[in-house]
Amino acid sequence: MKKILLATVAALGFAGAASAADLPARMPVKAPPVIAPVFSWTGCYIGGYVGGAWSADDSTAYPYTSGTANTYGYAYNADSSFIGGGTLGCNWQPVGSPFVLGLEGEVGYLSVEGSAYDPLRGTGYYASSKAGDWYGMITGRLGYSWDRALLYVKGGVAFVDVESTYTIPGASISLSDTVATWTVGGGLEWAFDMNWSLKAEYMYIGLDETHAGCASTAAFGCFSQDVGGIHTAKIGLNYRFGGFGAPVVAKY
């Protein structure tokens, strides 16, 4: 009986081995493709900034008597100013291109102002000017990127509130208006995260505004005053909605 059982087991073992030898070889399993984000500057963003502003040129006052031509003028320096505010913009980077196109709006605080006494008339006769307390910009951007670093230039229109005042004993006149002028500059932006980036930027505001008016018919009761352009420099932090990346399937 034992011999019959052993023979049966051996036969079954040989049959199983023969069947396994006849099976086709198992195909290797391919790993699934890896989905990884490719960095892109395309998208909209919101941000804030702080920095400083200073006058490009001295302000110049030209006092004169009503009905007469300017006979002399005197210049004075304007103080530098803190600036701060917010930005809102959008970028577009064509697929496979290092170039980045953008449109950006900026609104902030600045107060570049100065004053001086008339060197010929002395105490009681003085001029003052102020650019601020607010300004705004609408600019286009053109940049060249190296992955997460973006070097760009920008330019467009700036809006600045400007005020000029001339004072004589017993009389004073102030002129104020919002000036629309040009602005140009550039900067460097670096994305340290898929949503966050830091920037350093310089912009020049081509103000070059002239105010003129009369307070009375008394001596030196009229004036004209030139207010020069403004330099600005800032650092800022931007948050980009949805991140910078676009998912793509890596190829093997």
C-alpha cells in the first residue's frame, strides 16, 4: 500500500513540474509614470511691499509780482519718504518659453515734501511742495526667467497727488491736483515656493510738474513752482493663486 501511495505522489509531482515548465514566462510589470510639476510663472497674484522714495531733482520756486515776469528763482531739497502698499497682477508664460508677459496694478503711500524761505525776502516768504500722500501705477511687465528666477522690466502710467504752496506775510496760496504721468523701471523676482515669491524693484516716476498761481496783487504774491521726478525702491512679497506649477507626465 505504501508503495502505491509513494508512486502516486511522485507521479503527481512530475506532472506538476512538467505543467509549470510549459507556462509562458511572466512579463515584467512597468512602473506607473511619475507626475511632477513643471515650474511656470503663469497665473495671477496679490502682494504687498515696503521701501523708500526720494526726489530726483530739487524743487524750484519762482516768486513774482502779479502781471510781471519771473525775475529769479530758488531751489530746495525734498525729504525722502517711506513707501508701502499693495499690488495685484497676472503673468503669462508660453509653454517652453523663458519669456514672461504681465500686467500689474499698484497703489501705495508716499510723501516726498520740502520747503524753503525765499533767500531774498527772508522770513515770512517761503515755498513748499509735496508729492503724496498717495500714488498708483498701472504697468506692463516683460521678463526673462531662469526657472524660479525672473528678471523683468516694466513701464506704464503713474498717478500722483501733487501740492504746491507759496506764502507771503498775510497771504498764501495752495495748488493741488492729481497728475497722470509715465513711469519705468524693473526688478528681480524669485519664487521660493510654488505659491510665494520675493521681489526687489526700482521705479522712476516722471513727475516734472509745474504749478502757478497768484495769492494777491501784493509784491511777490504770485509764483510758479517746478516739482521734479521721483525715484522709488522697494522689496515685496507676492502670493500666487493656484501655485506656479502645471502637472505633466514624466517620460521614460
